[in-house]
Amino acid sequence: MKPILDFVLKKFIQVGTLRVTFSDGTIQTYRGALPGVEAGLHLKTKQAERSLVINSGLAFGEEYMAGELAPEGCTLETLMIVLMANITQGGHVFEEIEDRLRYLLRPFKGLNSLKRSCRNVAHHYDLNGRLYDLFLDKDRQYSCAYFQREDMTLEEAQIAKKRHIASKLNLNRPGLEVLDIGCGWGGLALTLAKEYGATVVGITLSKEQLEEARARVRAEGLEGQVRFELMDYRNVHHEFDRVVSVGMFEHVGQPQFERYFRGIKECLKPDGVALIHSIGRTDGPGTTNAWLQKYIFPGGYSPSLSETLAAVERTGLWMTDCEVLRLHYAKTIAEWRKRFEANKQKIIDLYDERFVRMFELYLVGSELAFRVQGHMNFQLQLTRSVDAVPLTRDYMFESERAKSAV
């Protein structure tokens, strides 16, 4: 397979330089016509070479996890920058075929039934809770932070994110009923209750998150104001003043987009307000990387705004505000990576070195997706009625400034 892989790499590397040490010890340098970063890759076995030819999108991650390929003379980040820059440039013929096949299969891959959704969530979010304590902020916010200032700590930026979202919910009086879809470990729900006087119901499909969230409610003495349930969004049959969903839409799956927004509409009172925060892509509808789909987020997909808004339009909801957050998640993941690296030995003790390599690849690849591959976050404010929110956005800024001054 080495001659075929050599041919593929000559076509693939159009940006920067990739120096490859093959399993037989020979070294070949591939230089692109466009300037860029230089990186090295060591393919330790013939199996690694063969896999990269047959299914590169899946094989690179699997062979890296197995230790059969590795960066050489550079960091994993540098190697990934070169590879991802060239994928963005156009990839190679095998990559294009794989991508087109994934796109054709997208309607089937994204069919997240109730049973499959539970299984998908458990795959990632029911990992040992100690893992998340070792790289997230103290509130376990596992989504994009909001860096109002360059010098913000991760903790400060996550607090700012929650207040930014709350400002768009227009929590203009205490006692408003809020539904938090995909509530995580409960941090946002607790903030909305404590700082804004809301009554919150949080739903999740993760048993580990549910247990931790309920424990936090008891510790805060908020049993009468906040409750958490193990429930799918499709099983909610109650109208709320506000609906919020942060980092959950990415797990819905494209075939369920319209059902999701129809559910949002059904959960809102006539004058209600919803805020949806999601990872998105700027290059139009696409597919999820095969390795990420298999090992990190089964059933996951980062949507484009075009396909998201098309689904919103079909439900009759008003999109009353839209904001795109560009590099905020890159900065967030960079902080997670620092903490992950600082606690690497503890994480190896929790799992093993293969797991650590898997998670490192996930974090590095995710950060670079926002830096070099056009990923971003978007926040959509949605209402059922045209006059559910004030005519100007001043109320958002005023709410945010008031909380920041405290």
C-alpha cells in the first residue's frame, strides 16, 4: 500500500509541508505549492499505511489511539494543522469519496430515536465524573465560554456566557418558568434560579449528569425552585415562559431538526422566548468526521445556519435575534487542553493511555475546527409571537451590564 499512499499524499499536500517516515524506515517529504506549516508523521506499521488509504477519516484517529502512528519532530497540534489545512483545501480523491458517501448516509446516521439518543448521550456524558473535574471549570460548563475580555479566566468567561444567554432570555421578572433542554450538570439552571429568580426544569438523558445536578440542587437548598428529570425533549408536554438549550442541538441529528423546533414551539407560551446555543459550520450542510462519530459523539452533527433556519421557518417560529460567536470556542478548548495536559497522569490512572490519546486528539481537532475549518457557535432567539421581545436589543445589554457590575 505504500506506493498508493505515496501517490495520495503527493496529491493531498497542497499547503505546507509533511515529512513522512514510513514503516520500512524510508522518509519522504511532501511540499505543497502554498506556504504553510511543516510537520512530521511517523507511520510505524504497514497496517497504519493500509488503513490511511482505505478510510483515512476513521483510520488516522484509530491508528493514533493505538500508537501505530505519531507526530514526529512536532506536536500533535502542528501535525493536525497541516492535515486539516489540506483537507480544507480540497482533500484527496479517497477523502472526497468518503465524504460523499457519508453525506449520502447522513439521513440514516442522524436518525436519533429515543433509544438511540439515550445510548449516544451515555457514550460521552456518562464517563467518570472525575474526568470532567480535571479539565472543565468549577461549574462544569461543557460548552463555549464567552470571552468579553482577552484576559478573562475560563471561570470568568463561563459566568459571562451564562449571563449573556440569560440576557437574551429577557428574564424581566422573578418566577418565570424555564425549561433547560440538555441541562448538563445543572450549572445554568442553578444560575437562572439564583441570579434571576426563575423556576427551572432541566432535562437530560445522562444518568451521571442527572445525579450530579440533583445533588447540587440539594446542596444549594433550591429543591422548590429547580428540578431535574431524565427526559427526552420529545416527551415534554408543558408550556414554559422561557426555553433554553445550550450545546444540545448538536446531538439532535439533521433528520430531527424540524421536530426539535416544533417541540420548542410547543413548549413555549404564546409570549415565550427561547434561546438556542449550538456549534455550527460556515460552509453549508456537511457531515461528521467518521472517527468523531464513532468514538466521541455518536449521532452528533454540527449544523449549518442554512439548514437550521430552514427548519425554524417550517415551524412558523420567529427568529428575533441571531449572533455568531467565532473564536470563543477555540479559546475555550485551548483552556480545557491546558488543564487536561496538567492532569494527564490522573486521567491515565482513571482510564489508560489509549483513552488519553483519544481525548487529546478530540480536543486538538475540535480547537482547530474553530481556528482553521470554519466552525463557530450561533445563538438563536426564537419566539412564537412577533411582539414577544422589545423592539431593540437594549434590554440585552442592560441586563448583561447590570450583572457584570455586581
